[in-house]
Amino acid sequence: MDEREQANDKELGDLIRKEAIRHAAPAHLRAQIVDALRHQEAPRHHRQSPRNGLRAWWMTGFSFACGALLTWLALPLLPGAGSPDRIDSDIVNAHVRAVMMARAVDVESSDQHTVKPWLSSRLDFSPPVQDLAAEGFPLAGGRLDYVNGRTVAVLVYKRNKHWIDVFVAPAAGKPAGRSASKAVNGFNVIGWTRAGLDFEVISDVGAGELATFADSLQAHIAAGS
Amino acid sequence: MRIAPIRVITDDDLHERNRQFETLALPHLDSAYNLARWLLRDDQAADDVVQEAFLRALRYFASFRGTDVTSARPWLLGIVRNACYAWLHDNRGANATVEFDEEIDGVDFAAGPAADPANPEQLLAAKQQRRSINDAIERLPAPYREVLILREMEELNYEDIARIAGIPAGTVMSRLSRARAMLRTTLAGTQQVGR
């Protein structure tokens, strides 16, 4: 940029700062926000003597522990929500729907630094995003989806004309490790857990190709974190 | 990536967290509102979206890595910006064409230190200049408007703008120069019409 251009830009900037309205937040908005921020903690602020407070904590903790124990004991008996089969079919359905409705991506970008903040700002966790264009799996973007009763991140990759969806969600106490590739309704699915996140890869590309994809994604995530 | 050890969150922790959030986020309320108001071009929408974005920011406060007020600014503005785009997406067409309202928007323009109040002609020219500049910015497409507002009014650096808008720094620069060019063309046009 030459000096004249720089001077012109500076002149325009000065003009904008002088003439354009810098909208200040109205006083009522500031008051509302402060109020809302304080209100958020209000339900937790019961006045209690320290001793009672401690006892209440113990009681609450104990009830939770009992509940958790019962749930943990009963969970394998229930074939419904949360079971691996149910999650698989959720993922297959979500993948098919996304491809059919041509709504594969909410944020279309091959730039991981665009996709990652887009997803992070809409979720309560931050999925690792890596572009695998060098390996022949370019990043197409990301979207939000709903699987097993919670909002999850979906990283979308392309392989020639095929879509590869990577569903990422916080792993609820699952041990780290990778599951074998399996076929569900003609789609190949590979899952693994790493650093508190559950990854499920699904696509109609061949099982071998999908395994290659899963390998390089795992390697990139391991190198990137 | 690392899993934080499990720790019981107490009332004091929550109180401390909210207090810390207020200290870091509230100083940027004007910046947040200015960005939202320029992106949404509507007072009420800017009100709603900024309030929602602040509550969302509080929820994500744990993911904020900085410790000082300065580093909280791009983080918070990024959340506000995304909330604005979500609103625009949900209300497509609602304010796609906001016409410049002389009655409402013209009022602000009268209050400027630039013109000599004794000279009505000069006052009128200053008023017109103000109006055409605000109007021209308002008519820029959102991706250009946002980089221009962040750079020229909020005076943020390229890296911060890139982080807020979720685009590479190179794209920030090219959008900024395109925004300036569009603005110059529009302003040149109105000046000729005015003469």
C-alpha cells in the first residue's frame, strides 16, 4: 500500500469516527444485564448457617450418589435411550437427513479457524477441528445436530462425491479407545473416545477408506491438541 | 485437550465467577451494543441480542482463557457477533431493507461540534455529510459493515477482528479495503447529487 492510499484510508477513518454514530448501550439495557447476571445466581443463594449448609451439601451429595448408583446398576437393563444401538441409529438418521435435505453444513468453510469458533460458540464444549485436505478429505464445514438427547457438533468432510460426518459430543464416562468399524443400514460407522469427547464417524464410503480417514483424523487431533 | 479434575462448585465459586464476569465483560457493553446496533440496524433487536449474548457469554465464561479486561473484548464481541448473525438468520427479510428515517435518524445529526451555529448554510452541509456517511455505512453488506465498524469505530487490530468475525486476517484486510472502496463510491455519488 502506498503512502497516498494510507493517507486516504486514514482520512476516511477520521471522517467515520467523527461523523458516524457510535451507539452507546441504553441505560435500561445495562440495568437489565446486571440484573439478569445477578438473578442467575439468586436461586442458589439461600441464607443458611454454615453448619446447615454443610449438612445440606452432604445430603444432596448422598442423594445424588444413591441416584447415580441406581442408574448405573439399572442402565444395562434398559434398551432405550443412551444404548449404543440407539445412538448408532440416531447418527445414521441424522446423517441421512442431512444429505437428503442438502443441509449438510450450517457453516460452510474449509477453514478450521472458521468452523471451530462457529461450533464452540453454539455448544457447551469445543470440538477439535482439523482440515484433512492433504489426505484427500477436505473439510466442508460444520453443523449442529441432535443425537441421544443433546446438541452435538458435526464436522463435515468430503471424499470425492461422498459426505463424511463426524459427530462429536462429550463422552459420558466412556473409556478411551476405538471401536471396530461396523455397518449400519449400509453406512459404515467408526467410533472412538478421546480426552472426554466421543467421536462417531459415518459415511457411505468404503470401510477401508473410512478407516484411513479415522486414522488420519485421530493423528491430526492428537498432534493438534 | 485435558479433562479438569472434578470439583464441587460452591455458592462462593458461582458468586466469584459472576463477579469476575461482570468486571471483565461490562466495560465492553458499549462496544457490544454499537456492533449489534450496526449489524441489526434496529434498537430493539440490538437490546435483545446483546442481553442474550451476555448471558450466553457467562455460560461460556469457563472457556475464556484470558484474565484481563482487554483480552475479554474480542472474546465477548465474537459471541455478540454470532448472536447477531443468528438473529439475522432467524429474521431473514425482517430488516433487510431498513430505510433511512429522516425524522428519527436525522435528530442526532444536528448535534455536532463541527459546524458554526451562526452559519445555517454550513450547518446544513455538516448535517448532510453526517447523514450520507451513516446512511452509506448502513447500506454496506453485513460482512463489510462489520469489519469497518470493528476497525474504524472500535479500533480493533486485524487479529482481533479475524477472531471476532471467524475469518483469516487476510480476509479482514481485503474486506476492509473493499468496504472503504464501496463507501467512497457511495459518498462520491451523494456529493454529486447534493451539488
